[in-house]
Amino acid sequence: MERPLTANIRPGEPPLDIEGYERSGGYRAVRRALSELSPDDVLELVIDSGLRGRGGAGFPTGQKWRFMPRGDDAPRPRYLIANADEMEPGTFKDRLLLEGDPHQLIEGMILSAYAIGANVAYVFLRDEYRLAAETLRRAIAEATDRGFLGEHILGSEISLSLHLHTSAGRYICGEETALISALEGRRAIPRTKPPFPQLVGLWGKPTVVNNVETLCNVPHIVNNGAEWFRSLGLTSDSGTKLYGASGKVKRPGLWELPMGTPIRELLEEHAGGMRDGYRFRALLPGGASTDFLVEEHLDTPMDFESIQKVGSRLGTGTMIVLDDKTCPVAMLHNLEHFFAQESCGWCTPCRDGLPYVEHLLAAIDAGDGRPRDLALLEMHTRHLGPGRTFCAHAPGAMEPLQSGLRYFRDDFERHIAERRCPYR
Amino acid sequence: MLTPQETAEIEHELSQYERKRAACIDALKIVQRHRGWVSDEALHDIAELLEMPVDELDAVATFYNLIYRRPVGRHVVHLCDSVSCWLAGSDALAERIRERFGVRVGETDSEGRFTVLPIPCLGCCDRAPAMLVDGNLHVDLDPERLDETLERYG
């Protein structure tokens, strides 16, 4: 089985330095692209590969790039930003790529910047990832010394300056327009779309924001071709995926596997099944802002389309498992506390609605819920849903809630009827 | 007044950005690294250096989990309270800190040794529960390991 993204990563060992990376075939894609391929060739390769964004939304990467203005009269400078603000609860996949193989990300960024005509790039990294920051700083310096970054890359006419920006901790910075506000030194509030960042982005200039895992796929697509990348997936979805599992499973962890690996294989084979004394109840397939799935969904392939068909989202592909001894109402209380706290406060439904949802869940969790609270919560799942808010934060927050109200109805009703949590 | 050292470090960051104010998060973190927190006076000085309105800088400073606009203890403990750590027993860690040091999440103990603050998902869900102490990551915690770890921060 091919594992291109993690081939160089040895858990517990430092990442390859630039010599080791080059020895294992690294920067070959950059050499080839700059000498043999035009930016449009790279763009077409990525479009044909079917690569979809690995940050959660799954938007086709090549399509995103294609919206960049092209030609000599297009505005300059143009920017590429790697979104390394990994903060979705239950998600720990980009950390592995950042700490484990920093040159893979840098090579992916050089190729992506080449395709979209960007000459300045940023890695937007969350401040809590200290080891990743040190690792990246060292790798950027090495790549600059070897002529892969800076002016006239490998003697060509292409230049790219790559900067590391460390943030100061706020979930909304992962939203691409909020990220741009943050990088400009403004309060990190999302912006209205359109105009999309590809036309009006960082400092008003054309900008593409891509997730770390997305960018790390690009060197492999350039080396091995679009057809190869498509063939890696088990379903119509391309490539491999870094999947993960946390919760009361025997072996929580991360695994690079073919896109479309069934949930059951992840849960039972790779995560080792549930810990002794615990039974499976439900899972969030791709972080806190995805709908719960239950037993009947376990044979679903973990890809964008299949997970959507059963009513959830692949999200980040790192699942959070709920067991039979943990109260689902308390879990939802924990999730909605997070969303209420991390709301940026810009639009009213999100700023005022999420704390109200949290308040209702806290009351039910504590045995103080009223029968009408369930209808109130359901009303909020509609009023904070898609189309009612400025960005995807509140609609994302409503995904586990709406499915939780459906799958854990009996638990909610018992909390209210018995005026206590039956799990305590 | 910013020290010459602080000013030099902030000015070094300016080269990465098109506009001065974009360095404001770096500037806040530089001052915090030297002084522990960002006072009103420091906020004014940074705003002046970066040629931006003080209230806009405060809107940035108060937005982030890791910028402290109030004094903190000698060590800052950020306890992850997101879902994977919660499933792994992070509530018991918060309770242990309260018992041992008499400090609840959001407070500083009476001796000024620890400030304990919540932090969303630290991205080590496979090694939960986790916390940061002065930026250093500690994983696979339980109440005993928590005690051992915190004892090392005097």
C-alpha cells in the first residue's frame, strides 16, 4: 500500500533534514516543474488529480486555484497561505505532517505558488504548535540556503519568499477569510464572500489559502501524475487520507490509508476496537463540527461523498468516538461550550445563539432541563444553520447537535424526566 | 516605554509583512515574553510603534487565548478542555489542580505560582488528556502525572 504523505515520517525520530529529504526523492518535483512544466501544466495536473481540500470543506483544490487572475496584467503581489491553524477539536493530523516532514510542505508550497503565480507565501501556524514552529524555521532556512526559496529559485526567473506566522490561539482563524484578517493584524473576523480571496485577499491582493495536508499532496501528484493519484483512492475520491481516532478506543492514533477506507476498518483494525468494558455508541467522523454517525453507518467509506450521503461530513477525517459509558448530553455540552467560546462575535445568531444553546445543554446535563428545551434546541439548529450566519462556524456547531438530538433522544428525555444525569 | 531589546525584536518582524500593523500579534507576544503580560501602557507603546490606533490593537489583543491582558502567575497552565481530552478525563485534572493548589480554571493561586486557563484542542487527541505549561506540552496525563509535572514548575 502506498503512503506518500508519511513515507518519510518515523514516529519519535526527528524529521529528515534537507539532505535526507533530497536523498529520498525530495525537491525532485520542484526541479522537474521549473524545467519542464508551465504553471498551467501544474494547475491542470492538480485539477485532473481530483485532489480535494483536506481542511474540512473538501473543495476541489484545482478549482480553487483556477479562480486566481492570470496573465501579465493580473495584480501583484499574489499570495499563497498554508493554513496550519489546526484547532478543530479531535484533529491532530497536520501536526504530524508539520513536525514529521517539513520539507514536504515547503515543496508543496513552492509548486502551488508556481501554479498560481504567487511570489510571497505564509505558513499560518497556531502558536501552541511550538515544535512545529522550530521544525519549520529550520527547514525554511535550509531550503533558502539551497536555493529552493528566495530570488531566482534554482537559477530560474521564479521567486518565492516564504514566511512563518505564528498566531495567538483562536479557532476562527482557521476560516480562510478570518485568517486573512488575522494576518493583516486585524481582529480575526470573517469577511463577506464574494469577493473570494482569489480576487481580493491578503492586503486586497489575489490569495489562495490551502490546508497543510492538501499542499503536502502536490509534490506527489507532480512526480507520479494525476492518474496515479486517482488510483490511490478506493472510491471515486482520490488520493490517500490521514485518518485518526480518539476516545475510548484501544489504540488512538493516525493512519495514512487510501481515501474511502471504511469506518469499520479504521475503528476495528487500526484503532483496535473499543477498550475493554466499553461499547461503541456513535462517532463524529471528522472533528467537532460534523454530524454524529452510529452503528448502522460503520460500513460507509470515509470519503467526502459517501459520508455526506449518510448525513455527515468527512471534515478533517479524524474521528471522535463516543462510548456507552459517557453521557451524550454532557458530550454535546462540551462541544457547544467550545463553539460558544470560539465564536468571533461578529454576527448575532452565532454570538447570542451559541451561548444560549450551551446554557440549555448545561441545564439539561445538570438535571434542570424542561420538556420544552428540546424544541428550543431544535429551533436553534435551524436558526443557526446554513444561510443564517456570516460564516460556517455556527452551522458547523449545529451539526453534532442536530444529529445528537435525533440519535440520543431517549437520553435527553431521561435527563429531563428524571431530573438528573443517568450516567452519573 | 518599550525596551531597546523589545523594539529591536518587533522591528525585526516587520520585514515579513507589507504593512506595519500586521506585526502586531508578534509584537504583543514579544512584549508578553519579556514581561509576562500586556499592560495598558505596553499596549499604548506597541500601538505607537506600529502606527495603529490603540483600541484596534486592544481588539486584537483581547481576541486571542494566548495574549494575557491581566497579570498572570509565574507559570501559566493551559488545560485542554476540548472533547477528546474531556472524554479522557480532563475534568478530573481541573479538580485535582483545585484541590492541590486551591485554584480554579480561570484563576491564579494566592502565592502567584500558577495561573490556570482553559485552552481548546491542543491537537494531541491520541495522547489525551493534555496541557501546556509555559508553552511546554505534557500529554497522557492523569492526576498523579499532573502532580509530578506541576511540582517541577516552582
